[in-house]
Amino acid sequence: MTGIPGRATAEGTRRFADRGIRDRKLPPEHFRTTAGGLSVSSLGLGTYLGNPDGPTDVAVEQAVALCLTSGRVNVLDTAINYRYQRAERSVGRALHRAFERAVVQRDEVFVSTKIGYLAPDAESSSPVDRWVATELVVPGILDPADVVDGSHAMSPSYLEDQFRRSRTNLDLDAIDLLYLHNAPDAQLSTVGEPEFRKRLEAAFEVCEGFRSAGQLGAYGLATWDSLRVPPGAEGHFGLRVAVQVAEKIGGAEHGFRFVQFPFNQSMPEAATWPTQLVGRNVVPLFDAAVTLGIGCFTSVPLLQGRLTRGKVLPDGLTAAQTALQFARSAPGNLTALVGQKKPEHLSENLDLASRPPWSESEFRGRLT
């Protein structure tokens, strides 16, 4: 395939950050530096919700455009199954226009997507079952025996196919970050940890192949419960196990560098619950990730709108801005990903970038 060349670089993302600090008067603390030297905004755009239709396509494209032209957001997050491939395509069209109009350059923008769930094409006229059979099963891409709970697969041939489709949908030669989408959450309870570890090794080997081909910057796990529940609880998965698998497959320079999980005022477990074993200590997820050199992106900072209700507070922040401030201020968090499409909501959220995040002591005070 031929898509837009390049990917996010330390030089390019730093250029974006410097421009925002210089021209938009943004506080330097709004941007964080990843272990690989990339400068990422502490607010990012998520693209999960919405109907698989044309009006939602337009809303997503406009949201991407507003984020990039604002100079405040250079992190875009999507997944192949979001709106049945239409989310990726919407992001891809918006990026193409932004690059064509020189709003930003490819090396300034950090793009992540996710694969693992079955993702029929909403723009196909075939019913879902027929699409899966015709596109995946009959060509030998997907063995039905590899599908867990009727919705998730992580066999190498399936991941390779999905990554190719994601790059096509996004119209990008290379993607900055590829997550295995809810892999431990979906697979562990069905296949057990020994088998899951084998599957993870095979999946990481595929991801290392993408990196070797110059098609991928890094890979990670996008999760829901598995990293936030304590050892011994059903569905728990150890972050250090994933790192060990990555080191086995890719050596010290492996590409497993990021995780994604929910974090908000109503779901603060990543900062408060001891759920991850590091050495002999069980520590909160953020602490474990920092120790293991893994960057964190967090989702649902507004709890799908439930944390946006309320009046403007004494510090001048709305309820939505307060929820975002809480998420972006957590020590160890790179970016809080928020999925807003209405221009007025996006403008409200983007305005928060003009304020520095809370200090660690102020953040800790909000936890109690």
C-alpha cells in the first residue's frame, strides 16, 4: 500500500510543542516527553463513540481539524472497530487535509490505533456474518477457532490483516502506536494465563515485524480492567509479564512502550490501588509503569459525559475541565484522551491547555 509517508519524531513533535508554547502561549507543562523523546500533548482526541454514519464522520473530521489547528493537541487515538472502521477513515481524511494544507506535518502528530476485535466494514453492503466469512474466514486470514467470546482474536494472520487495513483506513505508511485491544481482558478468562502468554508472544513477534518493516513506531496494550485489578483477582494481568514477553521477543530495544486504561475521578484505581507487582512490592499501575519504563495514555476522563454535569467552580474551571484536569495531572500520565465532537465542547476542553496541570501535591489532595 501507499499512504502518507513518515511518522511522529522527536524533532517533529518538539516543533509542534515549541510552536504551541511560543505562538499560543501554552504552558510548557502541557506537553510531556515520552521515553522515546516524543513530545505529546497532555490532552488527546479519542474517537470511540458515535453512529457509523456520514454525519458522525463529518463531526470526527471536524474535531481532528480543530485539535490540530488549535496547536494544542497532537495526539489522536482510534481503533479499527470504532464505528466499524469509519472512525479510522474519518481520522485519515482529516489528517490528509491537514497535511495537504500544511496545518501540521506528519512528523508532528502522534497517531495510535487498536486491533484485536472483529471489525466488519460499516460501508460494506454485506451483512456482518457474510462479511467476516468472505473477508476473513474463506481467505484463511481468520480461523473461527481463534475467536474468543465471538468477538476477539489475536492470531498472527488476523493481526497482520487488521494492521494492513488500519494503515489503509488511516492512509498512513506507518502508525506511531499500535495497541492490542483489550487482549488480556478478552482472552485471559477463556484461555488461561499460560496460553495467553503464548498468544502474546506470537502477537509481539508480529508487532516487532511491523517495526522492522518501518511500518510501526511502538506497540502496547489498551486495556479496561486487567491492569487495574489486584493480583489474584479474576482477569488480573501483570504489566511486568508483558515487559518480560517483549524482552524475550524483541530484546532490550523492544517496541512495547505504552499502555492505555481508564482513569477519571470515579475510576482512580491506577493512582490509588496496589495492583501491580514490581520487585517485591505491589504498587498502583501508574507507579509500576514509571518503574518499568512504560508510558501511559488514559481513556474516559469524562466517564462518557457523566462527569461534565455541574457549575463553574471557584477556580474558573467547568465540571468537564475539572475532570480533564484531574486526569491529565496524574503523575505518570502522558495524555488524557477525550472523545468530544461538538465544537463548543471541544473548545471548552481545548481551553484547558492554556492552564498548567495541577502539581503532584494538588493532585494527591484531590484523591482524598
